Amino acid sequence: MSKGILYSVILHVMFFGGALITSPFDFNKKLDDSDIIRVTIRSMPEFKVKEPEPIKPPETPPAITVEELPDIPLSDPRTIEDKKELKEKPKPKPPKTKKPETKTQPQPSVAEEAPEKEIESKTTESGSMFAGATVDNKAFDYPYWFDVTFSKVHSNYRNPVSSDAPIVAVVYFEIIQSGRVVIVKIVESSGIGRFDDACVRAIENSSPFPPLPRSFQDEVIGITLPFQYKPH
């Protein structure tokens, strides 16, 4: 028995059972033919599952046949005709630019660069402490100015050493129009540091000196002053 028929029978049994329970138990009552529901039981058609069709294997492509190419004879490179090599054209050289000629000016002689002049005054006479002093400007010829200036330096000088041999230190210094010292340095050392320092201090402590004469046109003069120590 198929499942469809079984389900139909069960439904009918349940239907009639429910009708008997709900209707009054009157077995003598005659049933009216119009009250009877006619039911025809039919079996459900069976479902057939179709089997899947077998998949056809892919067709293998035909084998490709490689045609053998004939051997092509290669020509001997030695038999190739020589080809003319193309030479690069030389690039034109840029025109030479002449360098501007620098005219060499004649160099001034040492005397022209520093025209030193020996100072002639009472304080620079032979045998004095400042003998041999020079000025770097020949136009500066004022003996009285040197006397005042060197006398001031002498008064501010303090000798810190004592020696049986003479000692000399040479100092260079520059003076501007106002008489102020702007540069002072040792150009020849005595070999004794304390003596050299005392010479420099004497000039620094004497600044400012008297102003330069008004008739003098330049703004600065340089003086080279030796400090000579002679034992008694």
C-alpha cells in the first residue's frame, strides 16, 4: 500500500469518528442519501527521479604536428662585405675667449711702502733711552711734539728688572689726530717678558698724547720706539 492511500484512509477514519462523536446516538434514524458525501480514493502517482545524464568527456584536440623547417645556411661573417663606418663629424670647437689682460702695476718699493724717518729731538739723541726712534711718515716733522710725547712715556715707564747686560725691546704704536693710541705691540722682544710688558704699559698709560698738529694733513702716524736699558 502506498503512502497516499494510507493517508487517505486515516483521514476518512478520523472524519467518520468525529461525525459519530458529535452526532446524537440515534441508531434508528435513517440516513438521508443527500447527507452522504461520496468520496473516491485514488492513489497518488509515483514520482520518478530521473537519473542524471552522464557528462560527456571533453574531446581532446588533435595533436599539432610541428613541421620541420629546412636548415637555412648562415653566411660566414667573414664573407660579408665591409661596410663603410660612419664617422661622427667632429663638433666645432667653441671660439676661444680672450682673457682680459690685467696690467701689472709696478709694486712700490719698501721705502715707498713705509717711508720711515728717524726722529730728531732731545729725547732721541745718541745715548738716550729712545735713541733710534722712527716715524712712518716723512711729512711729520715736529720735534717739539716728539719731545712732549716721549717725555710722557719716560715718566710712565717702570723698569721691573735688573741686569748686568743691556736690554732692548722695540715697540710699535699708532696715534690718531686726537692723540689717542689705537695700536701698540712688541716688534722686537727683549727675551724678558716682564721687561716687554713694562714697555707696552708705559705707552698705554701715556695715552692720550698731545693731538697731532693741525698743519699735518694725515689722520694717523706710526712710531717705532726702542726701549733701551743700560746697566750703570
